[in-house]
Amino acid sequence: MNNRKTSHSGIFAIFVIGGLIGTALMLLFAPRSGKRTRKKLQRTSTRLRRQTIANAYLSTKRVSNFIHACLQKLTSTL
């Protein structure tokens, strides 16, 4: 029974050590600093938000025009 505890704790230790090594490598090989990365993310999110608003406006306009055209056809046939 004692062997199993040692085995499980050994596996857990391997995962912890692997996580620490992975974290260290990630920090060493990061393409830019955290400040620059946050700035880039902020610019990207602002750009995407603007594009989403513009696309939502255009979609609403197209649907509105389509409904208007359908209503005109419907009223002209009656």
C-alpha cells in the first residue's frame, strides 16, 4: 500500500515540475513583454468591436430593406 502512495506522489511531482519548466520556457521565449501584449490585445479588441458594430448596422439595414421590398411587392399585388 505504501508503494502506491509513493507512486502517486511521484507522478504528481512530475506534473508539477513539468508545469514549472513549461512556465519558465514560456516566459523566456515570449515574443514581447506583457505590457506590449496587453496593448496589442486592447487595439485588436477595439478594432474587432468597431467591425462588429459596423457589420451589425449593415445587416440591420439589409434586413430592413428586404422587409420593405417584400412589403411593397405584397401591397402592390393586392
